Amino acid sequence: QVFVNNKKYACATCIKGHRSSTCGHTDRPLFEIKRKGRPQTQCEHCRRLRKTRQVHVRCDCASLDDIPDGQRGA
């Protein structure tokens, strides 16, 4: 793997061949290695609400960026 700014990169051939952890090809185009599993769909605020209040709602915080964290509703 090639590290740039604490992000992992590997070439397409090594990614497709499941060898991204041993890729050392710096002469090929490199692609960022994504995290394993499903991507997170909720922000930290909504995740904290889910864990403390047992409230599981869809995260609309991205559309409410201009509202401060303390004034957002669940």
C-alpha cells in the first residue's frame, strides 16, 4: 500500500486481485482504498441520539448545515 496524507492507495490491478495491502506499484495510477463494510449514513449527532435516546431517524443534518448543533431537532 502507498500512504498519502494517512490515506491508503493501491493500483487497480492489485485492488481487483485482492492484493491491495501488498501493492507497491508507484508507477501506475493509484486509487484510494475504501473502508470495509457499509458506509455510514448518519452524522455523529444523529448517531449519538440513536444510542442515548433509542431514536432511529433518517439523518437530515446535511441539509441543515446553517443551524448550530445545539439547536437541531431530532
